Amino acid sequence: MEFSEHIKTANVEDVVLRRPFHPPMQGTLCVTGHHLLFSNRDGDSSRLVLLLLRNIDAIEKSVENLLGYSSLFSSTGQSQRPSVSSGTITLKCKDLCVLQLDIPGMEECLNIARSIEYLSSLDIVSDMYPFFYRPLKLSLQDQWGLSSPEQNYAQMEELQDRWRLSHVNKDYSVCPSYPPAVIVPHSIDDETLVKVAKFRQGGRFPVLCYYHRKNGMVIMRSSQPLTGANRKRCREDELLLQAVIDGSGLGYIIDTRSNQQAQQARMTGGGFESKSSYSCWKRLHRQLERGKVLQESLIKLVEACGDHSHSVDRWLSKLENSKWLSHVHTALATAGLLAECVERDGHSVLVHGSEGTDATLLVSSLAQLILDPNTRTLDGFLGLLEREWLLAGHPFQHRCAHSAYSHARLRLEAPVFVLLLDCVWQLARQFPLAMGFSEPLLLRLAREVYASDYGTFLCNSDQERCAAGVKERTHCLFQFLLKPSEREHYSNPLYEPTELAIWPSIQPQSLQLWRGLFLRWTQHAVHLEKAQEELRNLVIECRGAS
Amino acid sequence: MEHILTPKVEEVKLLDRYTAKKPAIGTLYLTATHLIFVETSCNTRKETWMLHHLIATVEKLPLTAMGCPLHISCKNFHVAHFVISSERDCQNVHQSLVRLSQPGKVEELYAFLYNPKQDEDERRNGWGFIDSAMDFKRMGLPNEFWEMTDLNKNYELCSTYHSELGIPKTASKGTVFGSAKFRSRGRIPTLSYYHKESNAAICRCSQPLSGLSARCVEDEEMLQAISRANPKSTFMYVVDTRPKLNAMANRAAGKGYENEDNYSNICFQFVGIENIHVMRNSLQKLLEVCAMKSPTMSDYLTGLENSGWLRHIKAVMDAGVFLAKAVAEDKASVLVHCSDGWDRTAQVCSLASILLDPFYRTIKGLMVLIEKEWISMGHKFTQRCGHVDGDPKEVSPVFTQFIECLWNLMEQYPCGFEYNEKYLLEIHNHVYSCQFGNFIGNCQREREEMRLYERTFSVWPFLWENRHQYRNPLHKCSLGREVLRPSTLPLNFKFWCGMYNHFDKGMQPKQSILDHLLTITQKKAEGEKKMTDLQIQLAVMDGVLADQGSPTGTPPEQTSLSPVSVSHTAENAKPLMNGAAVEEAEIELVPTAGSEKMEPVAIEN
């Protein structure tokens, strides 16, 4: 595609850039296919600001044409510059930063605004920047991704007598949003799986996502069963679930919808596992919000954080009204419940909502962080994200098309992944020594998921990523984050591994607004960042001494 | 002792405040000073101690199937729900606690019984450990503009002020005494903080008795003198920390505020901090929010908003920031008052001092500040903290709010303070515990009359002795003379879980960064000390150093420590007990064991 046809004005001089933490800067603005480039030459030193167009969520422009007025003010306006038409573009980014560009010349301003509007919302995957990003230090020959389902399975020897790796989905025909290989009970053959897939929305049949070494219990996830209004049954589905709890007698199903929502789902062909058909399974309903509700919650929260009026009451009321912390609360509480079923009660659990691609993944990954020390290392955490979000088919491209500032009509956007990062941050705040990774990692992921140089979060599923050649033609973010040069910055200096489960407190008093993310661009964050640096230096110094 | 009807009750249940977890079963002991619950149901011995004077309310609730519930809440926000099987026992414990928690007179307070086995010299020296007069010297007094006077040496000028006051040099004795007549309770404008860099000063006083039209030439001269003491500035601020309506209402009662027409070159300003009654009620509402059983996030946030608590904290902070800005940026002097000038004025002046002067951000500096702005300037600790049975309308969390503002600053500047959160909590605790004499009495004169300095111990040497626990390992001295300019946007004010839910361990982060850092820095310091010692030994052996006793390895701050080597630690602070209870309770104190296990809170099935 030719980007140039969408760039009418490529260069403007004497533009003023205003951004947080920096004094206004005058320089040259340049628009390219994927970036805004701002350069300023101040004596010998020159500075360059690079902004990925994909990062721009909303653009607001205002133009002033004072030309017509100049004669009216001729007596006072004489000292002013002859060209007085100008425009201001406000860029609201997906990483929540707000920038402003003062551009001389109305025409130039409008041209640039048009280019940004168009180029920031490209939706053809192969046009996106990761396909053009070619840094010197990285090679496309490097491994893409951290691990494969085969490797994951091979590593867990203890489960291999009861569980097998099935390649029934090798050409993505059984379930388009699943990876080519999944772990299922040994006794269930591929033919059965094909039948089960037909009974589950989107073909997402129950698969193993976590094996608890201590007691052999597992966490399974799936989508809702398609029981419909007629309470249809599927023998194979019942067999599969029976095979999961084989021997242990009872299992829990955590349905991430309310009982009422689950009942209503039957009207549209969905449903739930009824007591009569699944007598050994006990269903628990916990309503987690998703989709539009979640997106609107984020929009309201960000709006509240940007409201700098001086009333505490108004702030608290807006914070409450956004419901964001309520979502954090529910997600952690449900994950805690799931972990408790596995660790305390010693039962296996199946978790699903409707599609099984959002709240399901949120709850299952949080529960794994609570239970499994291996997921709390830097490598382990990125591995968890790869398994439970990328391979498990969270539709990143749909969910992260827009962030909190966009005026575009909401379609499939939902900040489920940001909610996950927030919950992980809450866990790390309550257990500051238990995580091998640091807050900067969470912040980096929160940014990369919306706009990135890397291909990792492109597309909606493994199948799409393969089809688009993402793995051959882009670089992998996770591989990059684990490079020695980056690793240091993203590890937690206080990390002390613990084998124990980390049970979070879910009293509202124990949960806090994630200031690092939502107040990222205020002075507050600067002091906190300095403190983190100080802490890292202190720990290193102490280590050196001992 | 005569108030203790039942010294020991067995088979008492201690309920968890928030969860439906199995209650702890144990024995309740009532001693002369503490209520002690010793858990017998677990293997590790777990004890809960509650000082009688810390108990704010004790309630006996109606009999239930489990037994008779006794609900105790303390001034340090410790809350305990006991269930006692026999109603008669419960009745007795209740009756005793009501009496013991509300001493009739000051002499019954713990400080008069507390004896950490120090000798008399140490005790006496302890009282000299912090001297607020020294702080004025540190600021550069006397200088060409300001001097310390003893005009109040017999408390004749003002009965609630300290005997030594900082006054502008140009103010005559007549002016000072004349001004005192025109100020509520004689609390004349006096120096609180002198900012060397700008010559600007913060002064404090009470409201003028201006009524609807009264004037006082001496008072006007007094303000002139303060203004002149900062010759580079053409004006001074007069800040009334009350809401304008309250101040206007006071005019009708013959009090009020300065009329800008009568005083030359003043810039008058209201900052709108609510009075002690509003604050008391607000705290009450906040504590109700804390006591909610498994609230939803919305319940909690709505409750927090409705309590108004954070709004008040912000109002105090805003006022402090205003003062600091006036002094540091406008280089103008400020005179601050509220009604009597001992509550809001103390809050605001001390906050401004912390913002302006890094000394107050050190462990010792905070002691000096509290001594200077609160204790010696007549904050009515006895009444505000409700130390003895008295008018409940005089009780108000004024000091608590100051400490909370300070905590908020520490949250914004994690590297800016030498002390940590524990220090604030410990000070706050001691303000209410009355274990030491410092916070007993309403003013200096009262303390002298009570002979507190002869009969009780000072808390400061005790805190200093334990200062290693109160260090902030991230503290950066390099901030130098930096004036703090905190953001007072509403979203910077957070609920202080560490204070209001301090005793609900399940709600605190399960691992503490602070403790971890303290441990590793301690280890490092020990390692380094060992190294220096070895080097010295080597040097001595090599004959480089002749004298082994030279203070090479001693940090400078230790040499400045007055000869108080207080030996008491938390364990020495044990209460007096009758024989039986001592035997039972003196086994190792492990109050936190068992509570650190990682357990989920309030996960419902």
C-alpha cells in the first residue's frame, strides 16, 4: 500500500510540541507512514521525538484563522507576524499520554490531522508497523514465541499418565481460536473431541490449562455448552468432564456469568451444565463484566483521572462511578475462589463464561499466579501470557483497537488484558517479594498491547497470526523483553521465590487505584519512579556488600 | 485495683473482624493497666494486649447463642470483638473496663505508673533530649529582626503558651501586652518558623477580639512589627484557617478576624478548614466504613466519600501548601490563626515547616517540631485525646489529621523523609497511650503544675533509642534544602489502611518492602562495621593507630546523643500486673506469630 497518498503535508517547520514533564519545544514535524517525527535543533544538540501513529487513540483539532481580523486590529496587530492562521492538534494516546502540537498554517494543520486520522486507524494487519520494524540488534531468524504446546506438555511429566496432547486441531478446523495442540484427558479420543467441540461455542471444548502438582487437581477452561432452550445434551461432553474428575468424585464449574445471565444465554442457543446431566459437578456463578461495560468503565476512570477539579468528593464519586475497582475486586475474588477450590478443597475446576476468551482467561491466569510459583518469575509470567492469552485465543486486535480516549463507536473493544495487568499489580503490591517481574514490565505490556513495534499482540488468534505471517515477518516482544539488556529493568530487585500460594486480600481497603498506570503522566509518577530506581540501587548496593 | 471485679476469664472467643473464620479461643486477663487476651487454641502462643487508656469505647451487646459479646474499640483504631460465655463475667469485665478506660483524674494515667527501671538522672536527662528553644537557634535566632523573650516566664502574658517566645525585635513590651489583650486567651502573634533564605516568617496566634468594629493599636503595631521584620516584602499574609462563615459568626460574639482596612499592607485570606466537631463526626463516619463487614467496592468508596474525611485532610494540606508557597515563593511573612490557635493553626504551621525545612523530615526533626508546635504551644492533648473522663465534645482527631497529612506527603515523596510509616504510627500510638508524660496536659503551665517532668518519662529518648526501626532506607539527603511542592489534586489523597486497619493484618500487604529493606541495609551496615573494626585492628597491630579507643567507626550522630542510654525496649514496656497475671502472661511475647500466615480474606464459597 502507498502511505504517501494519505500524506499531503509531510513536513512543517516551527511547530511547538507540548507534552508532560517537558517544557514546550519548537521544531520540525514530519509525518511518515507509521510515525510522527518531531525534531528540534537547539544549538549543537538535537532532539528527536518519535510517536507511533498506532498509539494515537483520538485526535482533536482547532484552527484559528485570524487573517480576517488583522485589519480590525491593525493598530495593535502590527508587531505580530503577518501569517496568523494556525492550528492546534491535541493527540490523546492509547498509553494515556496527551500531547499538543501548535502548527502554523491552517492548511498544513488540517492536512496533518487528516493523515494522522487515517494512518492511526489502519486495520489491515500486514500494513502495520511491526511488519516494517527492522532494528539492527534483532534478526527475523530469532525464535518467535517462548514455547510451544508440545514443549509445555513435555515439561510436565507428572501429568502425562492421565493427560495427553491432542493434535485434533492441527489445521484449526475443530476450533479456530485454539492452538494446534491442546491437553485433554488420556481416555478421550480425538473423535470425541470433535463432537464436544460442536457442543461448545466457537468449538472451544474443555482443555487443561493448569495442573496443580501438590494434589494432581487441574484447571480446565472452555466456552459455554450449547444446550439451548431445549436443554440439549451431549454425551461426549459429559464423558470428557467425567474423565477430568475421574477418581476424585467432585468438580467445580465456575461460570463467570450470573445465574440469570446463564439462564438467559439458553434463549440464544448457549447455556450451562445442568445438575441433572453433570451430577458430579457443582456450579458456582460469579458475574464478571466484559465487553462494552468494561470498556466504558475504563473510559470513565481515565476521564476521572484527568479531571483536575479540586473536590475530593467529586473525585471519589467519579472513581466509584467508573466501577473499575469493582471489576478488579470481582476478578481477584473469583480467581481466589478458583484457587481455593483447587488448593484447599482439592477439587478440579472448569471455568467458562460465554465465549471463554475474556473473563475466563482473566480468572484462570490470576488463579495460576496465586497457586503456581513458576508463573511468578519473569520468564514464567510471559510464558503464562503466551499460553493463556495469545495461544488461548484472546482476540487482542478486536479488544485493543481503541483505548479510553477514542470517540469512535465501540465495537468489540474491551480492556480485559489491562484489567488482568491491574489485578497482577494488586497481587504484586500485596506480595512485593513474591513476583520476579516489576511494575515497569506491567506498564510496558499495557502500552505494547495497544501499539507496538512488535508483532506479538497482532491478530485475534494463533491461526490468524500464522496466516498473516506474523511469526516470520515481525519480531517477538516476549523474546525481546527477556534479552539480557532488558531483563534487568523488568525484574523485581526484591524477588524472593516462595513455593506458597499467595492469597490476596480482597477487602476494598486492600485494593488501590493503579497510580503507576492511570496517573502515569502526572508529577506523582515521577517521584514514584525515582523511588523505584533508588530501591533498585539500594538492593544492588546491599547485595554487593554482603 | 479496686476496679477489677474479675481478673481472669477463661474460654473467651475473639472473633475475626471481617471474616467468618473460626474464632480464637483463649483467656482474658484484666490487669491494672492492660487487657490481655492469650490464645490457647493455637500452638504458637498469641497474645493481644490492649492498654486501658487506649480504649475509646467498650460496649456490651445483647446475649447471643454463642455467649455475651463485648465490643472494644481503641483510640489507635484497634477493634476487638470478644464473646464471653457467662453474662455475669461479661458484665464484670465491661464494668471494670468502663471505669479503667476513663480515669477520673490525670494521676491515674499509665505514665505515672510506668517505670522502665531507669535511674533518676537518665529520666531527667531524657526530658532535656528535645529542646524547642534550640530549634530557634538553629533557624538563626536571635538575629537583627527577631529575638527570644521571656515576657511569658510566669505565664502572665498567656497561660497556654510556652514561657519563651519569639517576637520581632521592634515590638515593645507595651505592644506585646497590648496585643495580648486583643487576642483570644492572650495568644499573641509569635514566631513559629523563620525561613533564613527569604527572611520571611510564619507566625501564629489566636483570633482578634475585633467583634463588629473594635480595633487595637498595639495589635496593629504588632503586625506592623512582624511585617517590618521582613524588610524586602511589601506585605504580609494573614491567614484565617476557618471557613469564612464560622469566622463571621465569631464576630457577633466579640471575636472575629482582621479588618484589612485597619492593618496596613496585609493580605487577608480564609482557607476553610472545618472545626473540631465536624472532624470528630467525620472520623466517626470513616470508622463506620472501616467496620463494614464484606462491603462491596461501591459501598466502600461511597462510604469514604460520605465520611468527608479525605476532604478534610486535603483542606489541611492545601493550607499548609499555601503557607509554604507564601514564604518560599512570595517571600512574604504569614500570620496564621483559627479561633484559639491551638488546633488548625498547629496543623497548618507544622505542615508548612515540614514542606519548607528538610530538618523536620528527619527523625529528630519531627520530635522537635511536635514539641515546638504542639506541646509547647498549647495543643490541648488531654482534652483532644480524651485522656481523662471529660467533655466528649472536646475530643477531636486534630493530631491524627496532622500525622495523616504527613503520611500523604511521604507517599508522594518516598525518598524525601528520613523516617518511615512505623514512626508516625508509633508517635500516634504514644500520643494516646499516655505511657509517657509528653502528651499529658493541655499546656506547658499545666505540665509544670502536674510535675510531669519529675514523675514521668519522656517518649523522645525511647523513640531515639529505637530509631533504626523508624528509618526510611530510601531516604535521600541529597534533596538538600529543597522545598516540597506536593500535588494536592484529590486523586493524591488515599485512605490510610496502615492506620485505620493497622490491626487487621489480613488487609495489609502480606510482605513488607520496608521491613525487607531495613533488614538488608542493617545487614550491610553490620558487615561494614565489622570491616572497619577489622581494619582498625589491623592498623593497631601495624602500629599505624596508637589508640584503640578513637571514635573512627562511630557515626557522628551517636556522638551527639546525650548520655541517655535508655535500655528499655518494647518488652520492657510491660505493664504492672497482679501476681497471677504476670505468671501467666510473661511468657515470650509473640504478638504477630500466626498472623503472618498467608490466608485469603473473605473469599466466599
